[in-house]
Amino acid sequence: MVKNMIKSISLFFSLLGFSAVCACGGDTGGPDDAATASDVQAACDAICSEDDRCDADGPDENCRADCLEENAFYAGNVRADILDGLRACFAGLTCEESEDSCAERALESVGLSLEDATKDADVQTCLAKQHECAGTTDSFSDDMCLLLAFLVSSSRATAASCYQKSCTEIDACTAPVFGD
């Protein structure tokens, strides 16, 4: 989930993935310190290094470029400390460990729990809208909802307000935060 989240929405994760001390750019100080392009680069490097080590098909020469392109929106939107948590998790992940654990580890690294994140009112509103939109041409992944916990306050408020709109309006509304 996290690897797909950080590569496709994100990274996350899953969530964008998505800690330890980082020498990767931005200040990793709290909920309003947004990740920088350098932070996204460091997270993509860690994700792709894990891919290089563990993927049975061997290294993907396009991984880093694809990751950076798909997750450029993280810079300015995702919390630097949580993205650093994702980076640290992927950097230390063994090939036997699930990448899905990185979202939870990243949240825990900043004192949040996955359980609390999923109980959050914004996340619950998003999950209700995701359920409402399921099976339509405007459906979206529930991963988008958990990603709200990874966002800086201003981006989170912008994205959360989108889940008050109709299913047909959500994609365009969230694009400034989550990218196209």
C-alpha cells in the first residue's frame, strides 16, 4: 500500500508514504513543516533502493525518475517529518518485511497511530465519500483518505473540504494537493 501510495498518490505510502533524523533537506519539525523537493528525492531514493535490493525482476532504471514525477506534489503538501519516517522505513526495510508497514511506522515516528489517524473526522468523512463514490466513474482509493494524515495543515484543510463536494468534483478539487 505505502509503496503504491507514494509512487501513485504519493510516499506515502503508502504512505507517501510517507522518522529518523534526515539530512535530506527540510526541517522535519512538525505538522506545518512541509516536505521539500530534496525530501521527496530522499524518499524516492530510499524506495527505489529497497526496490533494487528486493525486487525479483531486478532494478528498475526508471524508478527514481518515475517516483519523483509522480510524487512532486509531496513538496509543499506532505509533512516533512512523516515523509522522513517513510524514507527511514524504506531505507531500513528488509526484503522479508512488508512495505505496508511503512505508513504506520512513519505515523508512529511523529507520535501518531494508524488507528487514531483512521478515526480522525477528516479521514472518516473521506472514507464515507469514498464509499459513496465506489462503483462510479469518479471512484477513488481509500488510500487517499489515510493520506490526509500525512498532509500539512493547510493542504489537509484544502483536501478535506473536497470530500464535502459531489463525487464528480473531487478529482479536480484535490488535484492542487494530490496532483493530477
